[in-house]
Amino acid sequence: MKTILLSILLSIAFLILSSSRVQAQQKFEHLFYYVDSEMSFKSFTENIEKISIVAPQAYSVDEDGIVWGSIDPRVLDLAAKQRVGVMPLIVNPGFDQTMLHKLLVNEQARQRAIASMVELCERNKFLGIQFDLENLHINDKDAFTQFYRETADALHKKRFLLSAAVVHRPDELAGPTWYFKWLFENWRAGYDLRELAKIGDFLSVMTYSQHTRRTTPGPNAGIPWVTQVIEYFLKFMPPEKLSLGIPLGSQHWYTLLDTARFYVNARSWSSSVDFRSAMMLIDRFKANIQWNDEQKVPYAIFDNGGLFEYIYMEDSRSFKAKYELISKYKLRGFSAWATGNEHPEIWKAMPTPR
């Protein structure tokens, strides 16, 4: 009897140990967006061991399907040496909606763009391509899906990947105000999430820009809102197809004097700032950094000539809170915008992915 009991206890202990090892060895994909700046390059080179995929904002496409752009050869050389996948973005410049529509409905233009993407992948040994085609009108939903399908077929034949960065969406309905109606019509509802997930290799959901220059001050990506977006997206795809967008920069709200109109117009506005610039502003105005425990973000409010200005930040604590959601929902990994903007301590908040 004692022998049987000992055997059972040893089996349980082995299962617990095995489970712990699997959990400890679990790796998530770390995709980092890259912009063509020395600050972005410095961050990339210093932290490359924590990066699975680098996604440079590199190529543009117009209504005729002409693709142009380039990637810093230093990035390509370093990525090859360190075995980091390169998946550049292709964008519609200025997120021009009219131009994007003309591309999507023109078969000859689509095929020209696809041929160029395949050639770029072959020539540069890319992992694949990520679509970052935004300001997509709801009426172009089927045309966008068709273009994505045609591109996926061509890239997959050559063993390259295709992914898409898609705008956040927390609900099936548009929302409570005209602002949300506009967002739904032009930015959210044009993506057929179920079909795109089936067609491509994964989707990077832009779970940031919860608050922007067009809105009142608030978090770039508060945890309750991010959670709502994740749960909505998972209705349409398995978790291994979803990469969580994580912002690395901060947002500064202030009063803007706009003289570009027929009359002088003052209004509330905001700009993206990197972490170091945010800290310089906070230090300059002797502001106190506060922590919103519900949203899991730091922020600061300060007086500038009698008007309040706001900074909602991203730091290692807010990054860690979002990273924990990846494990909770068993997602593919994350897609972070963008190297060079981050709090330096975030790199300590994540394991090496490979």
C-alpha cells in the first residue's frame, strides 16, 4: 500500500514539475515596429536579443499598385546575423482613403503591387509582409479581403508570410457618439476579422490610440479597454493568430494655436512623445507622476500659464500589465510600436523569445 501511495505521489510531483517547465519555456512572439531614425536603430541594436521580428515602416503603395521604399541595410545585416525575422510594413501614404479605394478596385494595380511584394521578399529574404493599410472605408471591406487573399496566395506559394495590422474594435456596434460612428465607418468596420485571420498568418491588433489628438486626454491603452478589444477579436480567430498591439510612447495634450485656417483657431490637441521627452516635460514643470491602478498607466497633469496639460505615459509597469494579458489569453505574442520610444526598463519585463 505504501509503495502504491509513494508511486502516486511521485507521479503527481512529476506532472507538476513538467507543467512548470512547460510554462517556464513558453515563448511568445515579440514583434517590434521600427521607424527610420537613429533613436529607433539604437534601441534595436541594444535590445535585439529580445526581438523575434522587426517590422520596419518601409514601403508605400499607390493607387496604381506602384510600391516604393527601402530599409536601412544596417537593420537587414544585423537581423540576418541575429536570426531576427524581417517583416516590413506596406502602407497607403498618409492613410489616404481615396487612393486605397482606387487600388483595391483595380485588378491590374493589385497584381502589380503583389508582384512587387513577392520580389522584395525574394530579393531581401524577408520573413514576409505586413499590411498597414488604414482609413479603410466600410464599403471596401470585401475588396480589401480580396486583395489580402490574392497577396497571401502569392506569398504563401513562395513560403513567405502575410500579416495585417488592423485597427482596434471593442464591440459589434459603432458606439455612443458621432465620433465613434466616424471611427466605425472609416477605420474599424472595413476589416473582415474572421476572413483575414483564415487567409493570413496572423493579425496585429492596434490596441493603442484609445485616446488621441482628436479626443479628450486619457490612456493610450488602458487595461479594461485593451481587455475588451482582445475578447472581441477572439470571437473571430484562435488566440495563436492574434498579436497584441502594445504602445511604447507617451501622449502629451496641450492647447494648439492653429493658424493654417482662414481664421485663428485655438483648440485642444496632442502629440506623441518618446519616454525621455515625456520625462523632460514632467521635470520642466515639476509635475508629479501618478499611477491609475484601474487603467494600469502612469500620468501627469501640470499647469502651463494657467492651462492644464496632460501626459499619459507608458512605462515598464504598464508594459508588464499588457504583457500579462498575452499569457492570460494565450495569444501569439505582441506587436510593439515602436523601438526608440520606450521606457528603457521594459526590456527587463520580458524574457528572451528564442
